[in-house]
Amino acid sequence: MEPMTFDPVVGDIGAQVVQLGISSLEAGEHAQLSITGLAPAGADEVSMQAVTAFHEDAAALLQVHRAAQEELVRTGTTFTQISQTYTDADRSAADAVILSALPMSNPWASE
């Protein structure tokens, strides 16, 4: 049977992934203004259609970017939560072992 433990560094990695996702979300918000604010090159119909198509594609790309970064944040949060759950379980088990080793809490110690 394999022991069920997590390396404590997983919690740190999870926190870094969350921070990366948040930073990328902020960058996407900043990029939205510059990408969707493009002015047409001229007053002709082709320029208007081109800028409209560019805005639509940019909005779709930013939406995909946002979804990907939100998934990174959820994944990092899950890593952190799982790591904390294992740490809490390990701590509880260690406390139980320590308490059972103490003479006052061990009923068989006096025998």
C-alpha cells in the first residue's frame, strides 16, 4: 500500500500558478483597450469591414485568454487546497501519535 502524502511544495506551486493566472488576467484586461480600440485605416468600406473583423477576432481571442487564465487560477487553488488537506491530515495523525506516546495518555504505560 502506498502512503498518501503530498510534497509540501505543491502548495507553493499552487500559489504561484494562482498568481500567474491573476497577473495574466490583468494583462488581458490591459490589452483589451489597445486591441479593441483600433481605428480604421481610412474612411472607405474595406477599412471599416477590416477593423470590425479585427475587433471581433480580438474579442474572441481575449475571451479564450480569459477562460484559460481562470482555469489556471482554479487549478492553482485546487493544488493549494489539496496540499493543505494532506498537511492537516498529516498534522492530526502526528498529534495523535505524540499524544499516545505520552505516559499520562497511554493506559498501557503503567503496566
